[in-house]
Amino acid sequence: MAALSIRDLDDSVREKLRLRAARHGRSMEAEIRLILTKAATEDEHPGTDLFSALTHRFAQLGGVELEPPARTTPPRAADFGEQ
């Protein structure tokens, strides 16, 4: 496996990583390894739009069924004429 050295890392970032690792019960090295692995393997374009994200979030709370409102006026054609 490869080894990496990170230079000029701000002390506050190092401390935050140390605290995060402690919260998760891991060494700093294991925590950083996990962070880098997730960042390198996640899909660059997950395709989750706002609606999908909200649907997923509310599904965890029991879900919500919403009916779209009925249209009261017929759709009209777009006017691309010059003004």
C-alpha cells in the first residue's frame, strides 16, 4: 500500500481530525484513510436532486404523500417574439 505525507496542514485542521477520529473510536490515521477512501470512490455526479434528497429524508420519518395540485388554467405556448 502507498504511504502519503501531508505538509503544511493547519494545526486547527489536525486537531479537528483528531477529535473526529476519537468520536468514531479510530486512530487519526484510520480516520483520514476512511475520509480519503470515501472522497476518492464517491460518484462525481450522484444524480441526487433536491426532490430525491427530500423524499429520502422524509421516508426515514415515515414518508409524506403529496398530491400535485390540479391545473386550473390550460398551459399556454411560450412567446419567443421580439419585444
